Amino acid sequence: MISRLNINRLIIFAFMMLVVMALVYGIKTRSVTGIVLSLTSLGAGIHFLTLLAKARRELEQDQEETA
């Protein structure tokens, strides 16, 4: 059985691969709109990952304080 952590990592990895594929396709076709939207999606994905890491750290700190 696959753990929840591995499923989350797989979903994030798949999202990032799709964004990179869209960026490569935008560059290949010289589509400015495609490049801009791909870079925006990449930035949103990275921002999400930083927020997720921050929330996880805060949750661990709260659990340590209550224990």
C-alpha cells in the first residue's frame, strides 16, 4: 500500500512535470502567452510548496508545545 506522503509527492511531481512540458511546448511554438502562463503556474506551484512546508513546521511546533 502506498503511503499518503508518497501519494502527495507523486501528485506534486506530476504537476511540476506537466508545467515543465507546457513551458517546453510554449518555447517550441514561440507562444508568449504559453510561456507566461507556464511560468505563472510554475511560480504558483513553488509558492504552494513553500506554504506547505511552512504550515507543516508550524503544526510540528504547536504539537511540541502542547506535549
